[in-house]
Amino acid sequence: MSHRVKGVIAPGRGQPTQLTDILVPAPGPGEALVRVHACGVCHTDLHYRQGGISDDFPFLLGHEAAGEVEEVGPDVHTLEPGAFVVLNWRAVCGHCRACRKGRPQYCFSTANATQKMTLPDGAPLSPALGIGAFAELTLVAAGQCTPVPRVRPEAAGLLGCGVMAGLGSVLHTGKVAPGDSVAVFGCGGVGAAAVAGARLAGATTIVAVDVDDRKLRWATELGATHTVNSTRDDPVEAVRAATGGFGADVAVEAVGRPEVLQQAFYARDLAGTVVQVGVPTPDMALPAIPMIDFFGRGGALKPSWYGDCLPSRDFPMLIDLYRQGRLDLDHFVTETIGLGDVEAAFDRMRRGEVLRSVVTL
């Protein structure tokens, strides 16, 4: 039996989102039906809307969500109705080559729901990142549900994508240690989370770089010790000045642009690490860095996909830190909105007015 609920779709490339009826089937084997309580408006949703990820329209947008399990499939024994969960798009399989090597955070065969959610006329919907949570109900693979202690859903749901990506880029990919210096290029939702993660890891110098003074102010509130507006100052020289002339131990690129990656490369210390967590578009290429510089500076250049996180390990731990007051997830929630306000939230995102707009249901 299908459930008829409201959801937000992207009907075609570059077309405005639509709030419409969708049909969500009852969960089958390996699936769970989740009543969504909150879902963040992530830049990846905008990529889907604009056709920057694929042309598999119409998309059911939304993926950064928390909610309550309503029903589970007949063979699901790891979840129970009523469980409070954060949804994730890395439901590890347990048997691929990464999982067999004990590195499930790099799982190559993550699961999604088998059944399709549809429009009333039967047209299948493509759920964003296999989740589709701009809806009153969504159908996901059971492994995409990570049970956590029940807290404010607007805050908890942000771990489902952007905040986790930023935190993980420094905690896991960059392996920032106490006393390290960190530079974060781009201080939107992901970059601001990288700043918070650097403080959590014990970094003593945290340089936030952006073109918007408002975002730099937010970064300072989350732990940045220095700020650089790159429209006024050379960011590479400014990072070096803040780190005794050496450069940062870890430089995080959180914009997804080649020229910013190049800045991060030259702003790191010798043998330092560059972490790219900003999502590029398919037409972008690596910047033209002389090979002698790449070789001579040593260190590492590492992409960070979902912050190299393992949801079953990281989400409960981060929620505990939130409950203890050590991780201010509430700071990322700029505003709460309704399902019908997603298109306007995209406009505010483009203008840099929010860290996160969060849909509440």
C-alpha cells in the first residue's frame, strides 16, 4: 500500500522546484519508511536541480535529514518503528573489497531502496543521494538509517551531509592533531563545519578564508582564530603570516573550484596536507601546478568524500558531543522553513545569507 504525501521535486534541468503529491510505497525487504522531521537545504540539492549531477529527472530533492522510523521491511532486524534516526547516503554493504579490508568508510557498494517513489501518474522519482527527504515520508534502505539519541532534529539532520563532510575533512581525512594549524578556504556550511572540527581536534591556529565578511564572522564564532577576506588580501600570504611564515599543517578546500584548490596548495606548510571537500562540477580540472612544486613540497593532496565518515561510528559520537555542549550544531541552523519554501532558500543560499536553511515537517 502506497502513502500519498507532499514532496519537493526538481522537474527538469534548471526548472524551479515544485511542491507536489508523491506516492511512497510500503517498505519491502531491506527497506525502511521514515517520517521526516527536518531536512537541511544543501548545495548538492541545488546541483541536482540544475542538472549538474545527472539528467535523471524528476528528482525528489533533500538528503540531509533526521526523522522517525515508521515501518520496516519484513527482513529488517536492526531497526524498530519509533527509532529516531539520521539518514545517511553511505549504507555500507559489509562485503565489498573496502569492507573486507576493514575500511567500510570507503564502501564501494552502498545500498539504496529498491522500490521507487513515484508521482501520482506513476512516473518514477530519483531520490537525491538515494534519500529524497524533502517529503513527509521517504523510503530508504534500512542501512541508511543511523539510530542516535533523540535531540533537536533540525540540528541532528545536518550530520547527514554538509556538517559531517566538513567535520570529517579535518578529523578523518586531514587527521588534524592538537597543536596543528589549519586553513579553511570557503566558509559556507561545509567550511564552517571544518572550522568547528579543527577546534574540536585541538588546532591552535585556525585561519578562515572567504570573500564574504558575514561568513567570516560565522567562522569566528565557530572557532576561527584568524580571518582573511580574499577580495582584499592575498590568502596564501595571509595564511603564511598567521602561521609564522610557514603555512598551515592542513589546508581545506571547501569551495570546489580549481583556483581555490591552488591557493590551498600553496598555503600549506612543507609536507602539509591539502584536503579537497568542496564539490566541483564535471567540467572542472585540476589547476596547473608545476610538477616540481608538487614534488618539492611533499605532503599529501587528498579528496574527502563525505568526510571519510562511517555513520554508525560517527553520528552517535557527534550527537553525544552536541548534547555535552562541545559541538554547536544549532549554530548552523540559520532558519527553519516549510516544504513550500525550498526555492526561496536556494536563492538565499546563492546570496550567502545562510549557513543552513532547514525544512521542518
